[in-house]
Amino acid sequence: MVILSGLRERGVMNQKHINFTKIPQFRDVIRNVTHQIQFKGFDENDEPIINRNTKKPTITFTGTVKLHGSCASICTNSKEIWYQSRKNIITVAKDNCGFAQFCESRKDSIHNLLELATKRVNEPECIIGIFGEICGQGVQKGVAISTLPKMFVIFALKVVPKDGASYYIDSSGLSDSNSLIYNIQDFQTFKVDVDFEYPGIAQNKFVELVNEVERECPVGRSFGVAGVGEGIVWTAYLDGVKHIFKTKGAAHSVTKTKTIASVDIEKLNSIQEFVEYAVTENRMEQAVAEIFTNVGIEPTIQKMGDFLRWIVNDIAKEEVTTLEENNLLIKDVGRYISNKARPWFQNLLNEKVGL
């Protein structure tokens, strides 16, 4: 992309509003990761090929503090610079939270940031947008950062090609503290591993960390100001695909976003241990013998349901005491039993055809 030079900062040559992608919830990420892992392309009839036997991964999510302000952005097409609120292009005359005025009074810093951002982009023609939160005095109330001078905290860098889908690239290092322009990655961050075979196990860690942020905002603390924070935004990449969600504290009253609920970790751990104990190689081989081998029937993918039902029913009958000792019901463990047995049966079918 052409490095910025001689930009026009007024007028409406090729300006268009660039949206920031809505941040989903944890449950949405669970669904999206599952789909990414299981989707294998399309068949000759353009029907999706889904392999539900694919083992789900463990992914490390990085959390950054979610600030309570107003979403804002600085955009350029290499010919012009314009400023945006969440939904509109703004100007000093028609501003939002004073963001356009904030930028106009820092033109040199804005140009330098756009130069840095532009050098990261490998597109002949595109729009780039530096997204962040305009926050501090006069923007929102009731949080630690609302007592600080007005600042812009960058959290994303978006590329919108002339042709093709838009995407995000690394926004780290884009900041100018002398102009009260910061980067959210320069403040406290968090790490949580999520095993997508048992994603609920990580849920309590998310609750614990977001409650810590709500009790005392790490960004406010870094400026010597005590007070509540809003939440955490979590990001991870799986084979180049970005997965992102947000968490908010239960007591935080300035948001309409649903909070992430805590779960019974002891119960989840009991389920995991029980499945490892009960869904054994011997039991699955016995299921194949009972359903297929002993009656001269070949295992097929169409019969997987019979195989899974046999496993669940056998465990319900034979392990009733163990279930009771672990305060579990068969309905608590049924889908986890199937999740472990299903790939085993698929591998058996693959071996039979030489895969």
C-alpha cells in the first residue's frame, strides 16, 4: 500500500464507514471453533462435509481489559483521513464524545500512527482503520478511567481491500503516550487455556478474572487511580482464524451484555474422570461384537447411532453405583460418552477401508 503523503483531511472523496465486528459471547466461540474443526469442505454436490468425530483442540486465549468508553476509529484510503464513531463518520462540527476534535488537535501523532499501520498492510488498494476506545473524563461515568484525562486506547487494526473480505492484523505497538494515545496490549493481559472437549472447565477462570477486573480496573490502576473496571476481551487464533469473545462482571451495572456464568467445576471434573474410567477400549470392542460381529453384520457409518446407544445404555446399567458415588446421572454424562466413543468408531471404519 502507498505510504501516506499529502493527505486530504476534508471532503468526501472515497470515504465510507468501516464497522468494527461485533464481539460475541463464549457460547458463540464454542460453536464457531467446533464448526471450524469439523468442517471439511464441500462434496461434488456443494453440500458441506462435516466430520463430527474430529477431536476438539485446546486453545490459549489472551485477555485484554475492556474499557467503558465509546468505540472510535481513524481511517484512511491513502488519499484521505476520516474519523468515525461506532456507526457514523464524524467531524469536529458533528462529533461524538469529542473524538474528532481530539484527533484534529493531534494531527502529527495521527499521521505517524497511520504511517506505521500502513507499512503493515500488503494490499494495493484498501482502507485501513485503527479502532479503539475514546474514554476518560466526559465520556462515561462510574468506572476508574472516567476520572482520567480523555484518551484514545487502540485495540484493533482492520484492513478493507477493494476486492475481497476485510480482515484484522496485529495492532500492537500502535501508540503515542505523549498524545494520550495508548494501546490496550500495553496494559495488564491475561491467559486462559480452553479445552474445547470440556470448555466449561475454563469458565470459572473467566469468571474469576473478570471479577478481579471489575473490582479494580488494571488500566486505571496503572495511572494511579482506583475504581471498577468493565470486563475482559478474549482473543485466540486457530489455524489463522481469529476467535474473540467478551466477559463482563455480574455486579457491573453499566452494561447490558450478559455475564458469563460460573459452573460446577467439581462436577465437570467428575464427568471427565468418569468418562475416562467408563469408556474403555474393551467396552467399545464389546459393543462392536454385540451389535455387529456376533450376528454377521459389518459396521457402517449408518450404524454409528446403534453403537453409541449401546455404549451409553451399557454404562447406565453396569456403572450405576459409580455414577451414584460421583453424584452423577446418566443424563449428565451421556453426550460426553458419545464424544469419546464416536471417534473410536470412525477410526474402526477407516481401518476397515485401509485409511
